[in-house]
Amino acid sequence: MNKKTAFIIAFLGVAAGVSVSTGLPAKPLAYGNATAPVSGHPAPPDQPRVIQIVAHKFAFEPNQITLKKDVPVTLHLTSQDVKHGFYIRGLKVDEEIEPGKTTELTFTPGKAGTFPTICDHFCGLGHKNMNMTVVVEE
Ligand SMILES: [Cu+2]
């Protein structure tokens, strides 16, 4: 074999030997005083519903979501390109969506209605048309 082939084989060998650990660290055991107060509040039995919203020039997907009044919801906001905004004026929600990460936004809609939601971070020529609708049902 020539030098190049040997190099590739060596490289593949190294790559194959790399082990990726996906295990989460074990939960630390509680030591000491068994009656020590538990920090924080116990997780509620019903975690907020999670809705994924993807922003890109110049739209949100999905472009309409339906929520329930007085029921907490968590939005996972991501951008496929540049920084966008996520502004629901009627619900006093104002978030920024940065590319390369998930912005977690938990809120509880306090009133029913149909709320226009816009990108309030200038993201290019189609920016002014970048919007979606949040419907909150009683
Ligand atoms: Cu935008």
C-alpha cells in the first residue's frame, strides 16, 4: 500500500477507537441528615407542554400554535440562520432567538384571543413579513 492509504487506514483506526460517552453522570446520592430539606419545589406532575418553533428568513414554523389560557407552556425556539426576535405584544412575551442554540421560553398565557407574533429583530429584507399567530383558547 502507498503512504496515503496507510495514513487513511491509521486515521480510520483512531476514529473508530474514539468512544463517545453518552451516559449522564450518575445522580449524586444524598448523604447525611435524612431530614435535610429538599431544595426547590418538587416537579409538578404535569410538566408544561413543549412546542418547537423554528425561525428562519423570513418565517416561523409552525406559523400558528394554539395554547390554553392559564396553562403553562414551554417554547423551544431555534434559528436556522441569523438572530431573530419573537415578540407577542398581546401576551408581553419578548425573546431573542440566537442561531446555534435553543432558547427555552416558559410562560402562561393569561388571556384568550388571537395574538400576532412578530420577529422584532431586523433580519433582512423580508423581515417585516416575518410573523406567526398564537391562538389562546379559553
Ligand atoms: Cu427575523
